[in-house]
Amino acid sequence: MGKFLILAGFPKCGSTALASYLGQHRDIAHPLKEPYSFLEGKKFYGEEGRSPFLCIPQDSRREVVFGNNKDKNYIMDSSIGYFWRLKGKEFKQKIKDEAKILFCIRNPIDRIKSTYFFSVYWKASVEEWLTNEPSLYLYFSYYPFIKDYTEAFGKENVRVVLSEELRERPQEVCNQIFDWLGLERIEIKKNTINKTYPINNPRLIRKIKKITNSLSRWAVQSPFKEPYLKLLEILATYNLTPTKIIGRVSATQKNHIELKAEVKEFLFKDYMRTMEYCHKREILLTSQKR
């Protein structure tokens, strides 16, 4: 079986687009978006889970991810929540085999705005959100997680991609990744999937999520298991779930919030510390041609 290529973080930083680009390579298998192959769904996001994939038993998810992809050089798991749930050493013990780790990072102010309008703004102000959830300061940090994973997997197996460069020059960024992986460069097809759309109808979204998760749990125990897993694989290719489809239909285009000075200061200090660490360890990928 091929090596693992893990997109371990971070949310709202372009990891979905990056996964879609890398998945175009014939030597990289990418059967599901965010399968969380090394985590149990209930332990990760609770009973309801975050998506239909996480409500499927771990063995069934692994069957899709690993089953027919043993001839590939790399098997990609683009589950960007790993950074938050697994320490680097713990994750390495779970993987056991050799792995390459990718992180996407972006301007922290843009990231926190994108997250807020994607999943929070209908139920709390920015101040309430950050005050009531103190762990969010750590969640929106980059440095501690990148440092932890780099120390666990070794700097030769970790690379960091800037979201802004990926958006502006995706081909050049992917070329650098292909070189790092020892793969032939290919011409990628650019896309704009997974754009953030603020949700207007959260109650409908929650109901749909419960229905789809219940359907998933039933389907994988039924005679329809094989076609259902195939359907999820096809949907994942286009980064689609029923929740996302309905959410985008009911979306607005709000995009402005004001953050307190201390929040901005905290975010930028962490970002600058992260950039300094990445430069010193030579793990920051650049789109500049070499």
C-alpha cells in the first residue's frame, strides 16, 4: 500500500481546493473528502457527527479509502480536523506507516471571518463567540500545532502552504508539492470549490444533518452498503453533501465584522511566529518558480 498524504489542517484555509488539485494526480488516491480514517466519528464530533461520512463506522470508511487504492503511491486523507483532535506523536502511532503531512494556513483575520460567517453569525456576535469559547484562541492558532507535528514526523515530512499563494498561483504551488512527494508534475484543472456561504437557515441545516446521518448509519448496515459508499465517493469528488447543497441555496453574502485590537494582536503574533518557524525549518512551500 502507498504512503499516506495527510492534509491535517487548517479549516477555512483552502485545504479543500488543495485536495482537489492533488487528487487529480494519477499516483494520489483521494476517494473521500474528510473521511477521518484514523478516528471514530462519534468520538470526534459527537452523536450527530459533522457529516454523513463520520457517522459511518470507521471500518467502512477505511474500506473506501484504502480498499481499491493499494496500487497508488500515496493515499490522501484530507481530514483537516486532525490537528485539533490528535497530537503529533499520537497520530504517528495511529498511522504506523510512513506519512507526509500538509498544512494550509492563511491570513488569520480572513480565516476567523470566514469561520464566523460560515457557522456562527446567526447565533452569536463575534464578541460573544470569542468570549464564550476561550479555546477558540488556540483553535485559530497555527504555531503550536505545526511545531508539534513537525517534531513528531520530522521536518522532511511536513510542508506548509499559504492559502493566498494557492489561490493566486495553484499550479506553481502544486508543482512544489509534487516535487516534494517525488511525483511527476502534471497540469491541474483550477476550480473554486468550497467557497464560504453564510447560512441563513440553520434550523433546516440541523434537521437535514440529522436525517442524512441517520440514513448513513442505516445504509452501511443494509444490502445497499456498496452503492451507498460509491455514492459518497462520487459526492466527495465534488465536495458535496446534502447539508452543503441546502446551505448554499439559503446563503447570504455578508462579509464584514470588526475584531477587537487584542484579538488581532494575538492572531498576528501567532501568525508571524508560525512564519518564522516555517522559514527556519524550511517547511514553507513557495509558489515562486525555481
